[in-house]
Amino acid sequence: MILRDGTTRVEVTALTDDIFRVGVFPEGMPVEYRSEAVVFDRQPSGDLSRVRVQHDPVRIAFEAHGRVFAADDAGVERFSKARAEGERYFGCGERTAGLEKTGSHQVFWNVDPPEGHTASFNNLYTSIPFVLSLVDGRAHGLFLDYPGRVEFDLAKADPDRFTAVGTDAFVYYVFAGPTPRDVLAQYTELTGRISLPPLWALGNQQSKWGYEDADEVRAIARGHRERGIPCDVVYLDIDHMDGYRVFTFDPQRFPDPAGFVAELEADGFKVVCITDPGVKVDEDYGVYVSGRERDLYCKTKRGTEYRNVVWPGLCAFPDFTNPEAREWWGDQQAPLVEAGVAGVWCDMDEPALFVPDQSTMPGDVVHPGGGEPRYHQDVHNLYGSLMARAARTGLERLRPDKRPFVITRAGYAGLQRDALQWTGDNSSWWEHLWMSMPQLQNLGLSGVSFCGVDVGGFFGDSNGELLARWTEFGIFQPFCRNHSCKGTVPQEPWAFGEPWEAVCREMLELRMRLLPYLYGLFDEAARTGAPILRPLLFEYPDDPVTYSADDEFLVGDALLVAPITRPGIEHRHVYLPAGTWGQWWTGERIQGPAHVLAHAPLGKPAIYARANAAIPLWPVLQHTGELPDELTLRVFGGEGSVTRSLYEDAGDGYGPYARRTVTCDGRTLKLGPCEGDYVPSRLRVEVVGRGVVEVPDGAFEITLP
Ligand code: MIG
């Protein structure tokens, strides 16, 4: 549908019955839908029966699932949406303040924030201009697709309005819901979903900026095995490079990268390497020279190579908006892949620059784009996403039989399909442990279901109690990695001695036991966009108490976790929504909705399981290479029937899988037919407090003890 409002051209398109696109183009501006965020590639449905148009001035609204939403309250040429009565806003990507965004102003512009960012900060490393709204428990969503700077005013300046500024022509998408799950499915149908990571990426991971050389990393790996502390991955930060030249190894510190990786591999560890976008200007460095010869770097306005200083000294910066530059960059990863490196960590990709300190590229730097030049200010937020895309697609080409593993710090809407997001440089503060909860829930509500913060905190010295409590939380992050800054005290799980070491071990053992459950949630996220670590409101949108419950969260549909985030205390308030909940450690049943005072001494965090949800567990493993062939389904019996899905495969590659449904009502447990050709594990069922039964081969229904 094409409308005109004065000299402004307005186009409304129904992509599906529940996803709408609106393009607003003032006179003289091109009609342009090109987007690096959007992957929707089906034929648009074209059904405009849910679109409502008023004329003079033109105003657009949508009507579906029994209500009107995303209604313009001014002429269409400005972005201004009426706030429906009782409408509450959520989402907005990586945000450190609480869950609810009603009454806030949101800036979308990627930065490497100053050390010690707090909940009062607004924009950080990634930008996702996406809002999920709830009105009387029903959800809709809105995504404004512009990767330059944009700002949302969510009923702050005017309590009855949602306005956006930053761009004259604009394209936005509306998602009809009506549940939060539907909105996430619709938003991620448009912008893409995570791909299923290799199983080892769900294991525990250990990192530190400051591990000096191969021997130190070996000792860290061995330290885990000697102490029986599960770990799957160790990291090489920038000190592994030769003079910070990306894709190289320092010949003294890492004389035999392939031998080093193979040795760790034999002990069940993967190695992941950092990469930075700044390429050292050095005529003897092949990466730099080949990028220059192929003309793949960003330019100044005058057409010369744009340079700035980062770790290696003076650097040039790949123009990742150019598909040829992405392909070239992906290929440069070959030396890492040949050494056996299993994944790539993209850092500093806001991009973060040193001159001036903690700055980014000036807005008038040119991204030549392989013939479609754009100014940096119009693509800034994309830089990290496109670097991650170059890394991901490169790994897929270099190692087609393995699943890619890419981490990014910066990015834009849709980054979830190229990388997981880790949230950069937090601090070893109790406040930052607290902050991690809304931060990861906000990301999960914005399509980034694979995410995590540095466990133990990055800047500053951690301590035993903080690390132990942080690990109690960290094992529930989709991405579970302990990482810290150069010059801080060691914070490996054993670094502070007992009793903290034992707590970290028990928690990481629990992580390993829960891996089959988490893997099923990753499968769900890859298929539907549902967050893994999710706010209560995702499952209970009709319960307004959940809207502010941001210091607790759900892991999938079946576990509720309420971490302790202050020193010296063992009790805290927990809200349990409707249904029966089983206390993980004691088996006690609690009927929700209820506010309870949880007792959570060290090593016994407040975890509640949803009654009758069958939670698949492994025995304790030291790493995922020890894949067992038996699963235990743990059930806390109660009222009501719950159906969950159980996912298994070989853990990497693209071979067969097995997906089954498990339905339990507390008295019987039923298995649905198995989808896929992978040979599924044998099952036993542990009914908490009542005993264990083996499930005979071929059985599809058993009576529980
Ligand atoms: O200027 O590579 O957020 O995780 O250890 C600092 C060194 C660069 C910032 C990352 C951090 C990493 C560090 N990097």
C-alpha cells in the first residue's frame, strides 16, 4: 500500500499476517529497504486487512488479536506512536537498568563505555532498536531499522507517547504478537535466530587477559583437571599475537600453536582466540598488505586509508560493509583454523579506538562498501555485526563440517545469527553481579538468546565470596565464562581457596549435569527465537508482578533462579508465579503465586523447578567430550500436565538429531515419537522424593513411583 502525506511517501507492506513493514520517505530521499539486519526472504503475504489508515494527516495503526496497537498519534512523517492505556515497554537490547523501559529515553549508538559502567548508563556495546510492549498481558513489538544513532522516547517526555528521532527517512516493523513468545518468533523470523552452537560451547570456559604464554594456559587447563573442576574451553587474549598483529602467534610465547592446541584437545579442551578489527599498518605484514592491495579498508573523506591507533599501534580498519572485505577477512582466519583453534572472539568492534581515548570512528569516515559507499555515521552500529558475520561465514568455509563459534562485543539487531554476545568489561562488584540479571534478560527479550557476562567480573579484584556467588549465577548464563582483566588478582575457580573453590566446583558440576536441559533450550532458541535465560514475564505476561521481577529469572520454561547478589547474606525474597514449584535442594513444594523468603546458603542457590516438567540431566562430566549415553529425567511431581521437548545430537557438525516430547502429569510419563535419526539416549526417571525408574527400550508410557 502506497500513501502520500504532503510530499512524503509512505509504504505499508504485510510480510506475514503478523509482521508489517512501514517505510516513510520524505521527498528527495530514496525508497530504500536494504538492511544488513533483515533476513526475511519469503514472498510477502500482502494481506493488509489488519492495517488501519486515517487520512489528513495520514496515520497508521494495526488491529489484530482483538486490539489496536502501534497507532500513530501524529502525522506519519514523524515517528510518534500513541501509548495505549496501560502499555508497558521492554526490550531495547543490552541495557543495565531494570527490565521495564516505560518512562525512559533510550539511545542506540555503540560505545566502549568508561570503566565501571553502572545501571545509570544507557547505550553500551550493542544497539537493538526493538521494543516489546505489553498491554493487559498481550504483547506486540516494534523494530526501527536504522544502524546509525537513533533515540527512543518511551513515554518519558510525554507519558502518552513513544517517539523516535535520528533519521528523516525511516523503516520500521511491527509484530502483532499476541504473546511475548509470538513477538520474539516474529522478530527473529525477520532478523534471524541463533544457529545451534557446538555442545562444547555450553561447557564451562576459562579466560584471562594476562595469561602470558602457552605454559601458563597449559597450567590453567591442567589446574581444572587436577582439581576436578569441569571446563571445556580456554582462551587466548591479545597477548598470544605477534605484536598484536591479528591472526598471528607470538613465536616466543606460542612457538608451536598446533602442538599446543592438540595437546589441550587431547585433554578435552577447545581453544578460542581473540581477534581485533585494527590491522597493523606494516609493510612486512601480509594481512595488512593484502587488504590494502585489494582496497578493503575504510577511507577518509579525501579517499586516503583511514588510520587510528589501537593495540598494535597505527592501524587500518576493514570495511566490513563490503562483502568482498568480509570474505577476505574470513579467509585470513586460516592460520587460526589450521592451528586447530575452535572459535573466534571478536573484540573492540564498536570499533573502539585509542585516539582520542575510547573513541570511535568519526562520522565522516567512508565505508566504500564495494561500490556502495556509506558514511560511518549511517552504519556505525553495524560494524561489530558485520565483523562477526565475516568471522562466522569464514569459519563455515574453512571448516564446513563443524559448527561455527563466534563471540562479539559490539553489534546491531540481528547479531544473534552471527555470534553470541558477551557484555564486555564489567567490574568485580556486587552491583555488577546484580546488574547482570536485567542485562541478560533484556538481551534475551531482544533476540540475543546466546549471551553472557564475564563471571567473577572483569575490572578490579574479585574475591572468594563474590566469585562463588557469581558462579552460582554464571552457571545459568547461556554463555558461562570466567574472564578478568590484566593486573587483577587471579580468579580461576580455585584462586581464593576454600570454601569458595568447593562451591565453584559444585556449581560447575551442576552446569554439566544441566547441559542436556540447556541444549534443548538452545534448540528451541534456534528454532523460535525464545530466550534461554528469560524474564518471568516471557512465560507469565498476564501476571503484572513479573514485570518488575528483574532480580530473578527463568532458565527455559522449567527452572526459576533467584541469585544472592550481596555479601554476607543467605536469605532473599523470591516471587514464584502461578503453579507448583519444587525447591531444587530440599524438594519442598510451594504453590504459586507466592512471595517467599528463600534460604540460600553458599553452594545452595535458590533454584525452583516447575512441577511435572521433566528436566534432563547428565551425570557430572569434566567436559563435553565425555558424552554419556544415558539421561536422567528429574521430575518434581505435582498437579497439572507439562509437555517439554528433549533434544539430542552428536554435539557438533550437521548430522542427525533426535527430538522427542516428554509429557508428565505426576503419575505417568509419556514419550512422543522420536523425530530425526540420531539414536536417542536411554532414559531413567527420578521422581524427587519418590524414587527412580528405568524406562525400558521402546516404552512410550510409564507409571511413576
Ligand atoms: O582494550 O583484549 O572487553 O575482554 O580482555 C581492552 C583485551 C581490550 C577488551 C575486552 C576484554 C579483553 C581486552 N579487551
